[in-house]
Amino acid sequence: MTTFNDTLLRAARGEKIDHTPVWYMRQAGRSQPEYRKIKEKYSLEEITHQPELCAYVTKLPVDQYNVDAAILYKDIVTPLPGIGVDVKIKAGVGPVISNPIRTVQDVHNLGDFSPEDHIPFVTDTIKLLTEEQLNVPLIGFAGAPFTLASYMIEGGPSRSYNLTKSFMVSEPETWFALMDKLAETTITYIEAQVNAGAKAIQIFDSWVGALNVADYRIFIKPVMTRIFSELRKLNVPLITFGVGASHLANEWHDLPVDVVGLDWRLSIKEAGERGLTKPLQGNLDPSLLLADWHIIEERAKEIIEQGVEHGSHIFNLGHGVFPEVQPATLKKLTELIHEYSAQLRK
């Protein structure tokens, strides 16, 4: 039987490791020819509702790249239909919601989330992967309340989050009611993933970088503290991540999380100088994956060196893999990370 590779879990807990573990956000999906072939026949929703197919897509990058973790293939809005949000994933657009939140009554009208009733396909996929297929940890995930709320208020993706931010400050009663509802949903959703076999959790607050520190402390930090405090009881590593949010890194570090994820705007070294002592995750700019190999190697080595110097580090990109990236590049990068970090950690 293949030995279970728990390097990522040990890194997340700040324990001794022989090499820097690596996984890539969006490692399962658009850049893989096998996935594109599947997408010719099935939509994202159809894939995620078929546990065997979804498990195949989730496991594919582990087999292809030899990464140290799988991340469950699904969309950030997966739990929302269960509470009564009419959401559709539109190709080339993203999640589109036909019943956006406008009043406190809209929030009160949202239902309770039941994993058994609403996402059995997710837990079945996790069980299939963790009980039969993977020799690395499976990372489960959820969207954070601000990011989910931005879709629910804007009605879909936004570049400015003008409606969300104005709603947040103008309608605080409704905002905090929505935060409470999304916190309850997120906690229940993550508990179901861990109970099914997920070994680590990442909460994606993808768009929270749109806020300043003062507003984050008032409108977001309390709900994130509540979520992570509850999830700590599950005894799995907890990772937080957002894009364009370097100014919030110290706020995240204060949360009851194990790992702070960074995008490419804040280096591992700078984060340490700011007082971040917890394990860090990141943070190669994904755009560089289209550059010549010598540039990728140079930049990756710099990140690996800073991570080893920091102490506990999980290598990742500063955001997700995009379609134009060649799978061979990710395979070669993974080999570099493993081999170079092993030399430095001897």
C-alpha cells in the first residue's frame, strides 16, 4: 500500500518537514486537456454532481504533478442553492443570482443548510477520494461570508463591489443578519466535509481585499473569528486566503487559523517582517507560469528560500492556475519545489 503523504498537514501545524509541500489553487480544471474533454460533455454543475467523475477531476493533478494535496473540485457557491439562493454558473461570467439580497426580510427568508439534503454529492465525492483513492490530504473549502455576500448582493461577479460595500455600511442590521446566516451555513458545510474525510480546510475570502482595514475589523473580522473558532473543534488545519488583500494580512494572522495564505503582492519575507509568525502559504504570481523556465525557476527558488527561512511554508500560487498554463510546467515546478527545498532543509 502507498504511504500517506502528510507533509502538508505537518507544515500547516508548524512541524518538521523534509521538503516544502505544494499544491496549486485551481490545479484541477481548465489547464488540463483531460478536463477540457470532459467539459465538452458536462457542465461544472454536472461534474460536481457525479461523485466518480468529480473524484477523477480532483485526483488528476495529484497523479499528473505529484503535488502534496488535492483540493476538492467544486464551485465557491455550491452551498447557496440549499438555503434558497437561485444561482446559476454562466460560462465566461461566473455565478449569477436572480434573487439578490435587498432587505432584512430577504435574509430571514433564507432557509437552513442541510448537508444530507443539499450536498450529498459533495460528501460522497470526499468519501470516495479519501477512503479509496488519495495518498495525500484532501483540502475541503468554502467561500467566506463577504465573498458569498458580494455575489448575493451584486447578483453576480463585480469589479468594484460598490453595491456590497454601500449596503454593508448603510444597512448594518441586514448585513450582520446576512453574515450570521452565512456563518452558520459555512460552519455546517465545512463540518460535513471534514466528517466525510477532508483533512484540511481553506476559506476563500477572494474579494475581501476590496475593503480597508477599519471596515474589515468592524464588518468582517467578528464573523471570521466566529467561523474559525467553531472550525478549530474539528482539529484539522485551517487556511485563510484572499486576493489583493496584503493590507489585511495581520488581521488574518490574528484569527484562529493555522495558515495565512498570501497572494503575490506581499512576499514571505515581508510578511515575516510585519510580524506574521504562523505558517504561510503562497505565492508565485500565476502569470509567471507563461514565462521562460529560467524566470519561473528563479522566482520559485526565491519563494522557497524565504519559506525555509520563515520556518513553516506551503508553496502555492498567488491565485489560481489559468487555462493557458501548460501541465508540463506545473509538473516541472513541483519537482523543483520538492528537490530544492529538500536540499535547503537538510
